[in-house]
Amino acid sequence: MGTPLADGCGGFHEDQLDAIRRELFQSAMKGDWRRVIHTYRTQPSAYAAQITKPLDTALHIAVSDGQERYVEQLVEIMYGKSGAGGEEAAGAALRVRNDHGNTPLHIAAALGNARMCVSIAGRDKALVGVRNDESETPLFLAAVHGMKEAFLRMHQICGAEDCRRHYRGKDGETILHVAIAGEYFELAYQIIVLYKELVNAVNTQGKTPLHLLASKPGAFRSGSHVGGYHQLIYYCKFPALSCLFFIVLHRLANAAKNGITEIVEKILDLYPVAINDMNAGKKNIVLLAVENRQSRVYERLLKRGVIRESVFRKVDSRGNSALHLAAALGHHKPWRIPGAALQMQWEIKWYEFVKNSMPYNFFIRHNKEGKTPRDIFSEEHADLVKSGGEWLISTSESCSVVAALIATVAFATSSTVPGGVEPDGKPTLEGQPAFHIFAISSLVALCFSVTSLVMFLSILTSRFQEKDFGRDLPRKLLIGLSSLFVSIAAVLVSFCAGHFFVLRDELKYAAYPVYALTCLPVSFFAVAQFPLYVDLVRATFQRVPRRSYMVVPP
């Protein structure tokens, strides 16, 4: 039996080793795990073969992809080989680290996959104590990411005494510190039950877990609960494949950035693992889609459901998560909507949509500048809130003038009885269709014009706070415009019905052009405001904002 590739060629020629690596890489990229299984059965030297640029083995990739059944089979194959040094070689393969120092168990623990943790750690409980480049053990990583089930399974395998050697990370942080820091309070409670001594443990800054709890308002009813974690990204190790893979991933990044869903779908169908790649700024396709407001691409990625936990929790080189990027305003306005107020509404909708799609305990994470997504959103949208308020004031003032004019006319007409009344108080023209039309339309015009006026006045007296642009102000504007259009139509109907009594059959047809010219100015106003009304309806009732163009500006 050959030894792992990391330790030597084991009698194989270098060309044969490269061929094994290439075969494993291609199979893993295409998700052909049966072929990987076959390679493991026939080539024991493939166990520890590092096949990607970040030095991942096929087992690393299988764990990252959540291939539980195939991970179990790979481990069984490695330990099922008989002969001298077989178990030793298998153990060495499970200890292979990538360029982050992570073993497959580190990744399984970070993803919270208890089944894979049991499959790997069950073979060698010492793997629970292996530390990566950040001095984190798999047990510690499970606590960092709030993976309670994976944490408890590794605790059962390792035992309390052995786990006590593995529950601290860098800077003296304990598993209880990081569980509270991530607001995973159910896991924190389990840790306290298992390791009571950690309640008073201090880190290098002299802080106990209680200090962290006291600094988190989100731990109580008045707060919110959030969190997040990083995930590994894969690259090809070999020059020839690296060039091809770079081209594919470059296209994928551009397609995600520009909103070309067809290319994104095709590349991910051919190379499923490509979803993990990132650009120079360490942004994967999820971050690029969010940053460039490509809602259709983002929705497609949500629906795929492939390794969702890993790619949707990724952060870029500045520590920005997808929610940080959704909170940023950017240098261009992709939303097909007029007016700063409606732009602000769609910015809020996009932020809320991304936030609701994120894993639990995510959105108050700080980036490297110490800012949460909410901090970024408030800071970068301050000018838009100001201009949105000015736009609403201008729109409401112009519309309220028209509404007041219509209300004045409607009040006069609704209190007038065409043709007068008989001595007994009965309307002279009662029973004629035009009379009923006049009476109803006058009342409708009065009611809706007053409603419109009240809505516009409530907008003018609003505080114009950031949260008001999400629902309150747009709904008031929508009700105001709707009422205004109805009142305009009603007052025109009332005007025409009233003149039918005057003209009767004399000059009836000659009066029609006069009616049209009289209604023309008001009609122009209605027509001019109608596109705004349509955009307002779409912005109010459409859950996910849509871009007005697909390609971002250079």
C-alpha cells in the first residue's frame, strides 16, 4: 500500500501522481463522487492527495459540499484497507491540512454536520484536538458557529477530560466566550452544564463570559440575535487546469455581477463547486450578486440549496458579509423607480430581503471597520433620506393644491340640487339618470379629495425618519394619489352630468369639444402623475426589487 502523497511518491511516478490528482479534481468539481470513490478504492495514494490550490483533499471538498454518504464511504475505504501501515496511512490522511490549517473535521464542525463529525472523529478522537492556523480546534469551531449538535457529538466522542484541553482558542477565548459572542445561548447553556468551570474563565483581555453577556443587548427581549462565519474557497493547484478553471470562474463572477442568470446556472450545473470561488476582493458570487443588486441571480442561488450555509455566510477581504454589501448604497442606482423616496423604499426592501435570507444570528456582525450592516445602512443612506424627504414634500405640496381645489369644487356641487326643488322639497329633476350620476359623483369627488388632502398633509407633517420610507410614507403617498385620481375622475363626471340638464338636446354635440377642452388641464395633470402612480404601486406590492438594467456601469 502506498503512503500519502504529502509524505512521498510511494513508488509512483510523478506523472502518475499528477494523473490521480487531475482525476480527483475533475470528479470533485463535477460532483461525480462515485468516480472519487472508485479512485480511492484503486489508488490508496489518493487519500492524502491535495488537489486544489488551497491544498484541499477530495475529502475536504466532500465535507464542504455536505456529501455525508460519500464522506462515510471515503473514510470506510481508507480504514478498510488491510496491510502494514494501512490504519496509519488513513489516520495521516484525515490529518491533512489545507492552507488554512483545517482538517476535514474542522470543516465538518464549522458546517455543523454532526453525521460527518461522527464519521471522522469516531475513527480517531485525537482529531478533535487538532488546531488550525488560527489555533482553533474542531470543537472550538463548532462553538464559534453555534453548531450545537456537532459540538455535543464531538464532546461525546472525545470525553470531558480530553475536551478540556481543546476548548480554548486564540487570545484565551473559551468555547463559552465564543458561544455567547455569537449569541448562541442554547449552546452556551449546554457548555455551562458540561464545563461549569468556564463560567469564571477569563481571556487574555481579562473578560469572563459574563462580561460579554452584559455587553449584548441582543441577549434580551429588547434586542435581536445574529451571527455568522467564514467558509473555505477552492482553487485549482495545477497550471493547466488552473487556467481553465480561472476562465470559468472569471465568467461566473462576471455573470453574477452583471445579472446573467443563464451563464450562472450553466456554469454551476457543470462545475457545482465553482460556487465557492472568489475574486481578488475575496467576494464569491453571492456577495457579487448582492453588491450589484442582481436580485434574479440571488434568488436563483437561494433556490439551488447547494452548500448554502457555506457560501451565504462568506465575508470578503474587508469582513463584509452579504448583508453589509446590501446595506451599502453604492455609486449607481439600479432600481427602475423614480424619486428619491421610492429609491429609498427599494433600498430598504433589498436590505430586508437579503437579511431574511441570511442564516439566523447574522446581521449584526461587525466588519473590519467595526461596523454592523445597520450602521452602514444608516450612514450611507442619510443623504438619500434627506433628498427623499424633499421629494415627498415637493410632490405632496403640488398634489395637495389640486386636492384642495377639487375638494372646494366638490363641496359646492355636492350641496347643489340641479334644477332646484319643488314646493314640497322634492328635486325637480329627480328620477333622471343624469341627476343620480351628478349626486353620486359629487359625493365621491368630495370624499376622495378630502381623503387625498389628508394623506398629503400627513406626509408634509411627517418626521421623515429612515424607517418611515419602508412602508408608512409610500403607503400614504399611494392612498393620496389613488384618492386624487378617483376624485379627479368623479368631478369630471359630475361636471358633464350637470351640463346635461342645461343643454338637454340643444347644442349637445357642439358642447362635447368644449367639455374636452375644459377637462384637458386636469387630465394632463392626471396623465403626468400616472407613471409615478404605477411605479408606486409596483414598489409597494413587489416583494423583491428589480433592476432597470442588467449590466452594471464600468
